[in-house]
Amino acid sequence: MKKNLIKIIILLLVFAPQALTASQATADLAGYILLQVEQSGEAWYVNPESLEMHFLGRPMDAFRIMREQGIGISNNDLNKIPIGLLAYTGLDSDNDGLSDALESAINTNANLNDSDADSHSDWAEVSSAYNALGTGIMPIDLVFSAKHKGRIFLQVEQRGEAWYVNPEDNKRYFLGQPADAFDVMRQLGLGISNQDLFPNNAQINEPSTEETPDFKEIVTKADNFDLRQIEFLIMELVNQERLNAGLKAVEWNSELANVAREHSEDLALENSNFTGFYKACDYPIIHHEGNDFGYYNSNRLNSRDIYYYQKTGENIALVSAARVTVRYGEGDPAGAELENCSSQRNKWDEEFRVKMAMDVSESVKLEDLNSELGRRSLEFGKRSEVEAAEVVWLSELLLAQDTVRGWMESQGHKDNILTQEYNEAGVGIDYVNGYIISTQVFITRATCGYPGGACCKESGYMPYCYVPYSCVENFCVN
């Protein structure tokens, strides 16, 4: 008997495993990624423990399924396994051959090609198993590495980043984003015939790629969301709140919007690790602290050469993009998980807020943040899978209204919207697994004292600039 239940938090973009089979591979294929050379190069991952084969499908499928097969590992143990490098896609800010996502995972500086300033690039040190953050070599343990070949590990002390230990060389390869997981799959996959892959059924048909109706609807809607339209709608609604309060509207600033969009994208990438419509419970989280291009909003603005402000503020929101009804069977553990999901998530959110408020330093806050991200990623992997029965999508206008309504019902966010001296703002949003994440950055524009701007001049004072900049020939310079 099937039951339907409305999920409180809605999960949409990712779909259920495409072809989990009961077939098992032989022990000599344990941990390998296998490519069907007689078909179209379809890929399978062989779990080294159960020997069950998991069809990897498209980039997002490969990323999700490979992460689902992962187990937690401490940084101390992970550092025993040498790092293997591929030609990863993705941003490489310092052009050192290591993507920014990979550098975040190993804690090197994505903006410096030599993080420890020892005249050796990060790429050269990582590829040679040297410490890219200090002296000496990494604590490599080849016996430990060989013992865990074929495993997928999740960094529980950071953000749950995933690594695949290649059985061919016992090195670990980064599974950072869907495109990275797909690159690993294609570059490290072992070609295999149908006879060897399926000895009892050598004439196997190509794995089914038929999409379920839910997935067709989900992908179409996710691709068709006009994110820029939602950004402008949020801006209009915020300005309407200001006008209703007797304040002037803030002007749109595209540079602020770009910074806001980057933070929303970073949050979306984090949340991809522990959200998904096919699970009975997920654990979305948003926060002002940043791991990648600035700890707080002001740091992020400065990292993008924006200094022309006297005051700044930031609002963030995460809202569901749809209402989903899910189906589960009589006696299915998913029922209890769905019932307890909201209370568990609220408990974790409150614990996280209290912990971050009590932390006294940025480094401690980041440690606690990364620990929380790892916890949510691991717990998400344990949740039961559910089947989507009905999906009702929200419009761009409703999503914008939900976002601003949430801000106006929170005193701190409302205060930012109604701060009189703010005169410019930008909104940046991103979509992840059924959620819209919105960031709005406000500033009071400075008329002087910032780098490249005119020096400030007050009666009775020498011309000056904001520290640490200096006034040279009436302009502020480093």
C-alpha cells in the first residue's frame, strides 16, 4: 500500500537512481569505474565492499551516486593517500593548474599559485606529495592507501568533499562538482566488454535512460527559471517596502549583484551535498560566513575591488521552489523520517546559530561551519529514498514575494531593508535541488576616501583616505 505525504521542505532537481541493479561484479573489478566499450561508453561504479554495480549516467547522476557510495574520513587519514591530478574543469583563479574547488578542499590559497611562498607552485608540490602549506612531504601511507583502493571518501572535517581512490594507482581524485565527477569517470574508467561486465548476459541492452515524468518536469522547470528576473523582482519588492516606510529607493548596482550572486552560488554548491528531492529528509543551510572569496560581505566586496562604500549590509534567504507530494510504502522507514525531519532540521539549525554566535574568532567559526556541513552531508546519505507523486512549481513572482516576506518578518533583515542611508544594492540568486538561494548586498556609497577615488577634504583637516590608503595628488592609492 502506498501513502502520500507533503514534505515540509521541498527537494526537486536531482532524481532517483537511474539503474541500481542487483548484479554483482567479480572481486577483481572491486572499486573500479567500468566503461562499456561495446556500447556507448556507459559507466558503472563497482562498490568495493558489496561488489554491486551502480550505473553512473549523466554528470549529475555520476556526482550524486558516487557521493552516495562515500564514507566519512578524517583529514588525518585522508592525508595518508596521495593526491592524483587530472585536467579538471572549473575556475582556477591563480592559474596554477589546480581548480579553486580543489584548492578549497586541500586548504591551499586559490588566489596564490605558491601558497607557502617556497618558490614551488602548489601544483608541483601536490603532484609530488610535498606539503603545499609548509615544509617536508605529506604523511603518505601506501599500505593504508592500497587497503582502501576503490573507495569514495567524504571529508567530514570540512565540507564533505568527495574523493575517489583509483585502484590503478591508489591515488585519490577529487570529485568536487558534477563536471569533475564526470571527468574522473571518463578519464579513469576501465574499458570492459559486455561479456566481462555481465558474464551471464553478454547481449545486454544499452542501460535505460528513460526519464520519469517527474524528472522531465523537474529538469524543464529548473532550466526555465529566469533567475535574473527573480533578482529584479526582489529588488522591486524591497524598494516598495522602503517607499512604504517613507524612504528613498536604493539604486541597482551590477557590481554588488555579481558579488551577491557569487555567494549564492557558493551556498548552492554546498547545499548540493545534502539536498535532493528523492530523499525523505534533507538539511539545507545558509550562512553569511564564506570559505572561498571572503569571510564576510565586506571581505567579499574588497576581494572584488569594491571599496567605494561607507557602510554595507547583507541579507540571505533560502526558499522552496515548489510544493511536492511524495509517496512511500506501508511500513517504509521513510514515513518516520519524513515525520521527524522538520524537528531534527530545526534543532540542528538552532544549534548551529548558537554555536556560531558563541565563537570568538573567524578561524573557529570556519571550523564549526565546515564541521556542520560535513555532518549534514553524512546524515543526508543515510536517509531513505522516496518517490515524487506530484510537483507544483511556484512562479518567479511568488518566489520573490516569499523571499522578501521572510526578510520583513525577521527584524535584522528588515532593519537592513529599511536602513535610511543605504542608497545602492544588488541581488544575486542561484538554484539548487528545489531551492532558490538569494543574497542581497546593500551599501552607502562613499564619495571620497576609497582606492582610486578622490581624497576626502574637510575644513581644517589635511586631505585624507580611509586606512590603509594614502592621499597622493588628491587621489587615494595603496
